[in-house]
Amino acid sequence: MVGRHGGHRQHRRARAYQEPAAVSAAILAEGVEFTYPDGTHALRGIDLGIEAGEKVAIVGPNGAGKSTFLFALNGLVEAKGKIEVSGLALKKENLKLIRSKYGLVFQNPDDQLFCPTVREDVAFGPQNLDLSQNEVDARVARSLDALGIAGYADRSSHHLSVGEKKKVAIAAVLALEPEIFAFDEPLANLDPRGQLDMLRIIEGLEQTVLIATHDLLVAKRLCDRIVGFRDGRIVFDVPAADERLPSLAADLFGADAFWRCKLCGEPGASDRGGSNPQDDTQR
């Protein structure tokens, strides 16, 4: 595995007499493994630490284990190994609190939205946090306003466009006021305008961000660290600006020399012909 060289962030030192004495990682995974009932080994000994405030992309081809890893972090799949989220060990008694701190936005918003109206979908999470109704209402209002969809509050989520549904799904996570945002293929099934809206939303987040994607251009635009997954294993973990990334990505995706440029937006690629279906995201 290619390790990170440079780009490490320094932990803030605890002030004198201040507890706790150490800063916990936002996400810590050690020896994480998961096998589906059909025998597919989705995760094979994943070791990964993410610090608070980092923006990290997990990239790889279909079936690499990217989505499964996101699901494992909040217990949607029961993986083996050690997982900690915001300093909390992933175990049954911590699941409710972990899921309030780790907000996962699914690739398909229809898997996440199930209430009669947008307002109810966004309120569902906060209502399960033992908050007062006034606080729930305030969180819903703030989240809808932040996503620019306050006018959709009383509409059915299922009658919206895919892009609008994704905004509702993000608002539902935002209402939890999580410390970590995780996105599974955030640009999937969006038109160019929807992709641009989604990029701007993610760029504006101040929380720790974890993105699973097969799109290197998106990963480089949104994240400062890129982790390559293949066959359930980490094969590289480098800063987004690392000069080795084009070659690493080409090897990961089995791309030829031309796509080494296109995958990472290197100069000269546009002079060789061909097109990249995600070029619109660079605007």
C-alpha cells in the first residue's frame, strides 16, 4: 500500500488542566472485515484513520467495497474488527449516538426518504434524539433554509426530481447536526446542473467529510486526501495533490496512458481527443 507522505495534520495539543487529554480521531477503523451472505468478501482488513475536519475520498471501481465501508461505520452492516466514530466504539449501546454524529447520505435518495412530506422526512432524525418539538422544528427550518428547499416543506418527497430528493436527504442529515458527513456516490444520476449544486453543497460543509466515489475529478475537487480501494483492500492513501495520483489511479481502474490524464484532470488530456462524462463538474 502506498502511504501518505506529507499532508498529515497535527493534532491540537490539549490545554493545561483540560480534559480529555487527547483528541480522538473522527473515524478509526482497524482490521475491518465483512463478507456478504453469498460469500463475497467486501472488506478485507481495512485500517483507516480520519481526523476531525478532514475531507477524504474513497475511490475505486464498482465492487471495491467503498459503499460497504460507509455502511459499516454506522452499523448498517455488521463488520468484524474495531470501529470508532467520534471516539465511540461501534457497539449496540452506542448506535443511536453514533448515528446522530455520523450522517450518511445514500446514493439513491429513495432508500432514505419514506415519510409523506419533506418536512416529516427532515424531522424524522431529530425526533429520535429526544429533543423538544420546538428544537425539532427549529432544526428542520434551518436545514431546509440551508439547502434552499424551504418551499418544498409540505410537498411529497417522492414527487420531486432526483436532485431535489438528494437535497432533502442532505437536509435530513443536516438536521441531526452531525460531526461527520458521509456521501455514497453523491453525483450519481444527477444532470450537470444538479452535479454542480451538489459539489457546491459539499464544498460548503465544515464538518468532517467522507465520500465514496469512482470519479477522481470529483475526489480531487472536494477532498484533500484520497484513499484507493480495490477488492476490499486499501491500495493507496495519499494527499489529493500527490504527483503519483495519476499513475496510482490508472493502475486502480486499469486505465491506459490517456486516461491517466483524464482521470485526474492533468494538462494535455483535452488535446488527445475523447471526452469525460464528468467534465461538467470542473466548471
